[in-house]
Amino acid sequence: MKMSEAGVATVGTVIPFAGWMGSVQARMERALARLLPAPGISPSRLHDAMRYATLEGGKRVRPLLCFGAGELAGALPERLEVAACAVEMIHAYSLVHDDLPCMDDDVLRRGKPTVHIEYDEATALLVGDALQSLAFQLLAEHRLADDPAVQLEMVRALAVASGSRGMAGGQQVDLEATGRQLTVPELESMHIRKTGALIRAAVMLGAACGAPLEPDLRARLDRYVSCVGLAFQVVDDVLDADASTATLGKTAGKDSRSGKATFVSAMGVARAREFTEELLREAHAALAPFGERALRLAELADFIVRRKF
Amino acid sequence: MKMSEAGVATVGTVIPFAGWMGSVQARMERALARLLPAPGISPSRLHDAMRYATLEGGKRVRPLLCFGAGELAGALPERLEVAACAVEMIHAYSLVHDDLPCMDDDVLRRGKPTVHIEYDEATALLVGDALQSLAFQLLAEHRLADDPAVQLEMVRALAVASGSRGMAGGQQVDLEATGRQLTVPELESMHIRKTGALIRAAVMLGAACGAPLEPDLRARLDRYVSCVGLAFQVVDDVLDADASTATLGKTAGKDSRSGKATFVSAMGVARAREFTEELLREAHAALAPFGERALRLAELADFIVRRKF
């Protein structure tokens, strides 16, 4: 892996990836705990449930990508953490709504009962709705860029990524696809919206917190995150086909049982694995002009493709 | 009604309220049709359902208040219509989610089958989610104020009004109150969030599209909209207790059947009517320093309190 070797070789003080990741994850946990409504504030059941849905959960892949892109653009960590919290709240809301009985009807998420099981369906619905509002509130009320016009562009980017032509639209396509096999291009098109759009927003918001990038470099970053976003989903499908429920912390093997089209069902598990490695190479190639500034993004691509959970 | 008499007496060209309201409503219908995703665009079932949920519906009370406040602040109509569409999309999303089986479980809205009846529950969930995203997208991608920082403040205001301490929080309080009688102060506190916050946002966003108001006048406007927002809900409760399903275009009398606390159950129908007239007088008094610039807001207060549907 060229980028990270370069990074480690030339800068003696660079901490290993695992340490960097752990520190971003710990920072995110503190930031989310601070930026979510305090548990005692009325309506406390809703606020408790919002915290339950968001805290102590997940690998924080989107925040890590946001921080990785922000470091590349020289952004301040106190700005990055707010942008990353906004993205993570959109992600958390989407999980709460996806788990509802009328969607995936799942009872387990990140090793814990899903929100509608722990609380109730109506509360889970409102948790998702209120987390979405809070994400936009954060982007608007904290200073994230020197130019407020850049910050408005961040609001727009997150809204587009979340909406009917992004994440919510991908969910709808996914619902309509249940029970029929999709082609690989159809799967790609679905996942570019369903998971790719928000992953892309994480990177673009992180970069927007820093110094403006030239259009060519911006396009490079876009290419990188397109590959990583797609690889993320293919790896998810491979893991779902392979792993046990205990390892994943969510119900495993349910894609094939529920008749959902996946990259594994479309191309077989061996080819799907190969595909992730191709996407990884392309992601690294896209980062080349950034040099060692892209160390964390390069490491994150490896982490996302080679993770076992 | 002092304001409107003054307005009509001194400006010969002022069109009657009904004509003004009709023209704003027609303008809003065109603006919503243009700003919603076109029906043919994929995912077309979601986009169709978003249009079904938003178009041809309701009195557009929030947009009317937005335009009324905008006229007071000298705002351009092409800015006001975008701000008003954002507020109306939040309102439309909240109705779609409120009607879901896990919430009010209602089958009729504005004389038509609710979205989860006409489409399905999963689509209705996503319609609400995507309408919320689109509202924030609109506020960020159109030029609504000369200063982008003012526009960020508009995003923040709409997010706070929609979130856990605004509309979604009010819904949660409402859910938890079902089956027990609330006191009048408890009811006021619930409705300040549930319906009042978004009505207030409509007025504040409309004013923000125009010339900045002095703090004292801003406080006056806030006082006006607090009275109107509360009166709106009290009138709703009175109408629900009185009216037939055919007149309302939604299932009537269901508040008392479902054991929901209302102003009618808390104070009786005669006192509730009196209360709306007191709030109306207070709303008019708050507008006094604006003179005839507040004509439409004064007329809207009358319309909201004296409406029969």
C-alpha cells in the first residue's frame, strides 16, 4: 500500500492507523454525547432513545472518512467532529427507520435490541425524524467553514445525499427489488444511492471544512470515495453471506433468506471478493496526487475492504 | 379588526383577503409542483408518493403566514415561495408519518386516502424522510437572503422547529399523553412544540427573506405568531369536536374517541371558543406597531380563528 508506506516512511511521528482510528472514534463518542440532546431534557423518552440509537455503536466509518478527508484538506478537528456528527446522525436515523417492521423488521442492531424493540415503534419513528433534523441543525449552527456560503453548500450536499435521489431513494429501489435478482449494474446503481451517497457526503463535508480543493483534486477525491463506497457494500454482502450473527452483531445471512439481491447472489462470493480488491486498487490510484496527505484515506480504504465485521 | 380596516381604507389598490389568499395558494401549488422531484424520475414510486402527499392539499396556512410576514419585511415573492415550500414540506412529511399505523393510524387525510393506504407503509416512511431532506435542500440551494449567514440561520430555525424540542418532540409528548387528561398549561406546552414551532418558523423564515427587523419588532412578531399558533390548535380541537367528517376532509371526532387530551376536554367548548377570541385580540395588539404593513398577518389571524374547516 503505497500511500501509507510513504506516510510512515517520511514522517517519524505518524501514529499507526489503529491508534488514529481509536482516537477519532473516542473523539466522536464524546462529540455525539455532547451534541445529542441531554438525556434528562423533556421529552426525555425521545431524547433517551435518540442517544440509545446513536451512542456506543458501530465502527463510525463515515466519521473516519470525514476526518480522513479533513486531514487531507487541513481542516480543524473541532469543525470536523461537528460535520462528522451530522453525517453519523443521518446514518443512525436511517438504521432506526430501516429496522422498523414495515421495512427490514429487524430486532438486533450492533448487538443490542433495535430502537422499536427497546422502546416502541412510534418512538423509533420520531427518533429517526428528530435525528435528521438535528443533523441539519448542527451544520447550520456551528461554524464549520470561514465562508457561510461554503457551509450552505455543506447543508445542500448532506440533504441531497439523504433524500429521494440519495439514501432514501436507494432504500425505495431496494424495497422494490426484493424477490428479484438484479444485474450488477442495477445493484451498483442502487448502492450508489443507498449507502454510497452518504459515504460520499462524509468525505466531501470533511474536505469542505478545510482549504478549498482544486477541481481536479476534488474529482480525484470523488473517484476515491465512489470506489470505497461501492467496495463497502460489496464487502457487506460478502460478510453477510459468510459471517455468524455473533461476529456481526446483527442478524446475519438474512439477505439470502429475505430474497434480497446482493453482489454475492449476482456474481458469486469469489468474484465479489475479487471485485473489492479491484475497487481498492482504484481507490488508491485516485489518491496518488495527494501524496502523504492522503495517508488516512488510503488506510481507511484498506480497513473498509479487509475488515472482518 | 383595526389593521385590515386601516389597510383597506388607506391603500386603494389593496386586493381583498380572499383574493390575496387565493393567489398565494395558487402560487404555492405551482412552486411545490416545480420544486418536488418530477414524477417520472427514478425512483418514480417514491417521487409520485411525495407529490401525492404534498400537492393539492390543505389550506397552506404556514405558507400564507410566511408570505404575510415576508410582505411585512419587504421580501421578494420568489424567495418567499421557496422558504414557504420548505416549511410546507416539513408539514407534509409530519402528516404522512403521523398517519402511519404506529402513530395515529389514520386512513383519510384532506379527503384522500393517506399515503400508506394509497401506496404502502414503507413508501410512506420514506416519503416523510425524503420530504424532510428536500426541505433543507431547498433552504440551502436557492438564494433566499443577501447574506448567506442569514440563510444558515433559516436552516437552523427550521431544524430546531422540526426536531426533538420542536415538532417531533411535541408528537412524543402527545403520544405519552394519550389516555390521560392534561391541564391547560400542559396542553399549551405540548402544542407550542407540536404545531406552534413550525408555524413560528413559517413567520420567522418569511421575515428573514426580507429586510432585517429591529429586535423589538422581531419580539412583536414572535408574540403575534405565538398567539396565532396556539389559537390554531384550539380552533382545531373545537372543530374536531363539532364538525362532520365530510366538512373536515379527515376523520372527525377521533380525538375524543382515542382519549386524546384537547382544549375542549380541558376547558369545555364554550371556554375554548372564548380563549381563541382572546388570543386573536392579543395577536392583533402585537401587530400594532407595524401599521398597514401587517395587513395580511392581521387578516390571517382572523381567518385562522374564524375558519369553519
